[in-house]
Amino acid sequence: MVSLGPVESAVREALAEVTDPELPVLTIEDLGVLRDVTVDQDGRVEVTITPTYSGCPAMDVIRGDVERVLAGHGWDNAVVRTVLSPAWTTGWMSDEGRRKLAEFGIAPPGPVAVDLVRCPRCGSAETRLVSRFGSTPCKALRACRRCLEPFEHFKPL
Amino acid sequence: MSAGAALAADLFAYALRLGDDALVLAQRLTEWSSRAPALEEDIALSNIALDLLGQARALLTYAGETEGAGRSEDDLAYLRSEREFTNCQLVEQPNGDFAVTMARQLFFSAYQLALYRRLAASADATLAGVAAKGVKEVAYHADHAGGWVVRLGDGTAESHRRMAAAVEQMWPFTHELFEADELTGRLAGAGVGVEPSELATEWEEHVEGVLSEATLQGPPQSGESAGWRPAGGRRGVHTEHLGYLLAEMQHLHRSHPGAQW
């Protein structure tokens, strides 16, 4: 792990204000969408982000939010770069991100077992898939067989 | 032309093919928005369209870069005419009933899945990146379409009849997916592209597995579509349906150049 310079750390701290517009409890760092922060010798900041899904419409908003937040902290020449490789997977989501998702009522992607999805409300493992596709590309619709509540699941990718 | 310029020209043409496939099918699928048989399905079809649109954006942006003439993804999507589109004819076919949409999706997603799996190892970093990103999305599309083909094929007499008719109607357009030409030969030789004929076995196993579970037949043995092998999409020759699709997709951009949301 390369240690971060003071400016990189300050930029990362500032970027904690940028959340996913469709999952407002998660910062882009929690989600693993924030890939890198570099500062060149002239002090120019470059932020690298990666989409969760190829067509994720949140990317344009996130790019704008990063520029706006950094400008607010005085880095008004920041460049935001989007990369596809290595491809984002749910493995990039932090444990903190998974915990926040569950608290928000969205079943987080499991680290291993794909079929075992617990109801974020009652905790039952007896849940069923309603549809592989939900309100955003990254989520599926499920329902709990015990408490009968429908819920969203951040699907493993 | 130098070797580098020749490769760039090939990359432009290849990225355009891949991008046009994704773009045209995305446009077709959005025609279902607010019209699908159930809310969940409406959302599913729009999500599949969105994934494909994202892939198309990356591919058309890359096509524009390799061309080096300053064309953006929007220029390529909105300012080319029908004969300049090099998508396969399968993706431009009208939605028909829900069974036709699902047959078309299964056939295309199974093809795209086999293609992206291989393309993820391309010597071209951008194509490899797009494919590695898209391959898991496409696996969801193929599962979704396959699930419906099984449910409808192995459903009621009426759903079986319509699913069988849809498979028969879409099948002739699948032949074109596996046709090689000079471009694919050169790019496969350079380790950049994939020879389409290499995908046939994996595709057949995938599709035949679904069809057999759905109690459906594979390629039509008789009737008007047996032996019919339409092709030409890669050379810009299309069925009559693409022009109408492009008219709807491009109208706003062409009527109001530079318009922004």
C-alpha cells in the first residue's frame, strides 16, 4: 500500500461528502466507485471513478458532484476520469458500505453465498426472488416469506 | 497506410459493429417502457436496455477515438444514416409480442455472452475492459430471457404456440451472428477481435439447453423460414425496420442540433 500524501488524504476526506444519488447512505468510497486520487507536482487533482454497471445513470451525477465538492474546497481544476478496468464487482464494496446498506433496508451483496439473502427487516433467510431487476441496475426485487415484506437486494456482480 | 493506421481503421469498424448491436437493441427494448405485461417486467426490460446503452456508449466513444476524426458517441449514434449502421439484423427486428422479444433477447444475449467472455482477453485494453465489464450484465440478460422462454414454452397451449412461433420467426436472423469476414479475420489474427464462427458451439449449447427445457424445437425444419439465412447487417444492409427505428431515435437530435436536457 502506497502511503498517501497530505493533499491526497485531504481530497479523499472531502470526497466523503459525495454519495451515490441512488443509494444516498453510501459514499462513493464505501461503494468502491472511487478508484484513485492523485495530485501532480503542480497541485492538479485527478480523481478516478468506475461505474458499477456499464449504463449506470448515476455516473454523470457523481462526476458533477465530485467536481462541485472539490471546487468548494478550493480544488477547482480537478479532473474526473472514468475507467472500466479492472471491472467493478460487489467485492469492491467496503464492509462499512455493506453494513450501511443493511441498515438502510437493502439486503447487501453477500461475500460468498449467492442464494442466501436475508430479509433486511426481520432477518429471515427464507426469502424469494421476485425479479432479477429492480429500481436501479444494481438491485433485484425480493420478498420475505416470513414477514412477507418486499425488499431490494444489491445483487452480486 | 501504415500498420498502425490500418489497425486503427479496423478497430473503428469493429467497435462500431459491437456498439451498433448494443445501441439498436437498447432502443428496441425501450419501446416496451410503460407497455410491458407487468411492472416488474417493465423495469427489467428498461434495465437491460440501460446496460446495453452503457456498453454502446463506451464502444461508440472508443470508435470515435480510433477513427480520429473528432466524432463523439452522439455524432455516431445520431448523425449516421441507415446504411452506415453495421449492427446485425437480429437486433433491429420489431418487438412483436412478448415471446418474440424474449426469443430475440435469448438469441442475442447468448451470442453476446460467448463473445464478451472471449473479448475480455483481447489484446486491446479498451475492448477487453468493455467486455469484462459487460459480461456479467449480459449473463443476467440471458438468464432473464431464458427463464421466460422456458415459462412460456412449457406453459399453456397458447403460450407454447406463441413461443414456438417466436423462435421460428427469429431463428433465421441468428445465422448472421456467426459469419466471419475479412475484418474479423484480421482482428482475430491480431488477438484483438473474436472470430464469430468460434462462438457457434457455445451458443448452440446454451440456446438448445433452454429450448429443450422449454419443450421447444430448435431451428425450423420446414415452413417458410427454414433454410432462409438473411445477412448483410455488417455491411450496412438492413431489413426495412431499421430506418423507422433510427428515425425515432435520431429525430430530436437532428431537428435541434446541440440540444441538451
